[in-house]
Amino acid sequence: MAATIIQTNAAPFAAVPVDPVTLDIVENALRNARVEMDATLVRTAMSPGIREQGDAFPLIADAGGRMLVGQFGSFIGGFLAGYDGTVEEGDMFFLSDPYSVEGAISHSNDWLVLLPVFKDGRLIAYTAMFGHQSDIGGKVAGSMPIDARSIFEEGVRIPPVKIYRKGEYNSDVVKLVMHQTRKPDWCMADLNALIASCRVAARRVIEMAERFGDDLFVSAAEELLARNHRAMKQLIATSIGEEPVSFEDYVCDDGMGRGPYKIRCTMWREGDRVVLDFAGTDPQSEASINFYLNENMFKMFFGIYMIMVFDPQILFNDGFYDLIDVRIPEGSLLKPKFPAALSGRTHALGRIFDVLGGLLGQKTPEFLNAAGFSSSPHFFYSGVDRKGEWFQLFQIGFGGIPGRPLGDGPDGHSLWPGFTNVPNEFLERYFPLVIERYETAADSGGAGLHRGGNGIHMTYRFLEPGVVAIHDDRWFVPPWGVNGGDPGARARKILEKADGTRTVVGNKVEDIRVEAGDQLHYITWGGGGWGDALARDPALVAREVREGLVTAEGARRYGVVLTAGGDADAEATQALRADLRAHRNEPLPLFNFGPDIETLRANCQAETGLPPPRQPIWQRAVAAE
């Protein structure tokens, strides 16, 4: 079963030479087309997750389906292999089922639009965009039930269908899909925005081909892919050894009282190719924290990480995929079997980046990042206001970015570089709540020569009764530090009732009932620290105390003592640092994970206010293998 591509012009494209100037023009024109896709989307979408936060990802691929510009890598190969139908001029595809594209979209909330671009009867490119929908039906508002036992509880699943067939709009399928969602106005606007973004990019591709000629455009695309292949081949040869290295990290829990869940990866080089093997990763969860990790997506994650750490000038595309062999065990947390629930996959997705950092930095610790790309905190609030109207908010929060070789981790920033926060003014204007606090959580970043980024302390005061859900992680297993740096602080959530009573609530919970006047303190994790904290400039620590990033007590983690005026006391600082050095173990560890899992369990209630997660019980179908 595979797609049949129908072209009315069977003439092949001719390979022609491309001079460096023309190649540079085509490359930047493609980059600009991608930016234009984003701009079109945010100007026409309605949901806050897309319009305000940018939770959408564009793609421009060549006629073979290989990504030329984008972010997540191409899913088109998996789509073509699994789609039993034709691809013709005037067609446009619409889908959301992760299992239909081998996990290239990772949960059903992500709606994908794919447009094959034809010119003069020949397929010349593809454009695509997927974006997170705030609601697609299912058992809970937001369609991401952390306690789902199967994907059937998570809302409408859209198999690959033609939303346009030979240029004719399929309004019936759109009506059917919109009938499933609690927010059809948002979803309809977002779908139209995805369609418009793909059409804009398709026009730009056609314009490039008309300007330079079809053969030259196709040849330029091939050269961009080949250039990336050459660069990545060199990076792999110089940065990755033949001796296997392994790293493991954990998703704290599944929202149903069990955890943590281990993600383990081993890496080695065989000739020109690198092997990344996830053997040893825990089996899939009964809850929705499974992450169906598409192999090509992970290849792109690996490539992006390599490029950004070792040579940021390289344009990343799909040209290097044959240099990477990704092995993921069937039935594991990263390749669950249908119909496993997937809506809570964001925690494992974020943890993949921490695992990559731990792998790639072991033999080059000077390039090693600490942990902090750990999750993508989600907040949901819904109900009926005093006018009898339904309201529903889905918001993505941010934690602390890890300390890095070149400096501190940013405070309260997304792991995705293009994401932005929802402005508090927008939240207060369109939803029945008030933001009482939005500030950095002082001391939450791990201490180090380069401090881990602080998490965010955000306090919501609710003006209407409703239901709240929380999806976050790094509350049990802390973000680790590197090269002597300390772990970052863990996430926590506190519900403060209108009468002042406070209750610690979990970081993965559904159906928290709130009343008018209640407040939720939503505090995210801090990034791990990088390097020896006792080597940090005392004047910088003193300035951060004045700025509220570090407390006076927290300054002592850096061996810094402050005067009454708030400056660093040179003599007292020198004495404290000497005492701290005399009582610590040397040399400092490459990784500082904090306590082991069993110690974390033993101390969990006292340290977090929550009971420790219990050891997971694996599903029989997986355990029997």
C-alpha cells in the first residue's frame, strides 16, 4: 500500500550546475517563505496556542518529500508509504492521526495540512503546516486527558483525507470534524490559517521555479541537501566515537500515581554513520505519556542539536538522514502499540533533548548543556461564565533553560525557540481570570559558573467557577547539572482557596474544581547549572540578588556573602568559598543528578508535599515480549 503520484508531464528534471550566489539566493528565499508561512498563520488563526504562542510548525520539502526548510523534519515519506490513494494536482491533504504517519505528528491535537506543489504537470515540491488545536473533542476540555487509557478517549482522529480534491473543497469532511470540537470557531479559523500558509509557500516555490527555471530550482534543492550531508558527515566523524556511550533520564510520573519512566539511549559510530539505540527504555505506559517517536523526527532532533552546538551556520534539512540509524523498541514508551494514548507525550518529547545533551556531551564536556529542555507545561481552564457562555483556555508555560558552555540559561523560556508566552493582558481580556503574579522563581536555576535559568512563578486568580487541568513534569526527578553545576529546583503547584487554605496539587492532574476567588500558583522547574558555582563572579551574583533572580541566602550556594548594602563582601566571600571547597568532594562530577531514585521516593512527601510515584506496572502485551 503506497500513494500513487499522478503527473501529466513525465519529463524528468535535468541536473544542472548551480553557482554559489544562486544557491544562496534560493536558500534564503526558502527561509523567507518559511517565515511567511508563520506570519500568515499567526495573522489568521484564532486559538491562543497558535496565534499568541506559535504552536505550529511549517515545512517546505522537495518533490521526494525531503525537508528543505522547517523544524521537525519531514513526515512525507511516511505519509506516502501509508496512504492508499492518488496524489494529483489540485489535491490538499488533511490529517491528525499519529498512527497513520508513523508518529510524524505526535498527538491528535496537531492538525496537519499537506499541499503537493505541481508546476506544468510535474510535482516540484510539497508545503505543509501543522498546528496544535485547543480542542478536538474527547473526554475533557482541551482533549488531552492525562488519564486516558487509549487514543479513542482523546478526541477526533482524522486519517489522511483530501480536503481539496483536484481543486474542489470537501466541505462535508470539514463539517464532520468541526462537529466534534468544543471550539469550532477556533478550529475552523486555525484550519483555514494552515491552508493559507501552505498556499503562500506554494506560490513562493512556483515563483522561484519561474525565476530560475524548474531544473535549476530542483538542482539547487538537491545541492542544499547534499551540502548538509557533507557537513553532517564531517561533524559525526569528528564529534562521535566508535565506543558506545549511554545516557538515561526519566519522565517523573504518568499522572496516575506511577513512575518514573526511564528513557535510555546508547550512541556509537559505525564508519560514517551514527547509531542511536533506545534499547533499555521502559515499556509503554497505560496512561497518555507515551511519545510515538518518529525515527526521522528524531534524526532531525539529533541533527539540530549537533548543528546548534558544533556549527550553527549550517542550514538544517533532511539531507543527512542516511547517516543516522535510529532504533526504537516496539512497545516501548517511545514506540507504543496502537491504540495507546498519546496526548500527554510532551514530557517525553522534552526529555529527549535532555537525553541528547547527555549523550553528545560526555566526550566533549566543554560543549555539554545541563538539563532543562524537560517538558512543555500545559494549563487548562474551562467552564461556563455568568452569561451562560462556554470559556476554555489552553496555555503553554515555560521552565528554566539549562546552563550552557557560553553562558547562563534564559529564565522562563520555551524549549522551542519560536514559542512566545500568551500576554497577560490577552488572558485577562478574553478569559475570566486575573494574573496576580508573573515572575521568575528566584533560586530555582541550578547554581554554577553559568547559572541554570529560573523557572516561572505564575499565579492565576479565577473569576468564575470552572475546571482546571495541569500537565507538567520535573517535579520528582530534578534537572541535572553538569561540569560541577547543581541541579535545578523542581516544579510545584499550589491551589490556594479563597479562604486562604493551601493545598499542594499534582503536576499531572485533571478535573480540579475551582471557585471564584481561588488562586493557582503554577511554578515550573529551573534549569541545571553549568560549571563550578564557586567560580562565578561575586559581583554578578550580587547583581542578581538585587534583580530578584537569586536570594541573599541563595547567594551562599555560590559562596557569596553580601554586605548590608547588597554588594559582595570580598573577604567574607573568600572565606566562605575556601570553607565550601574544603568540605566538598573533588573532582566535581561531570553530571550532578542529585539523589538516586529510591532516595527521592523516601523523601518525596517531605520535600514536595506529594506522595512518591509507585513503580509502574507494565502492560502484559509489552511485558510478554
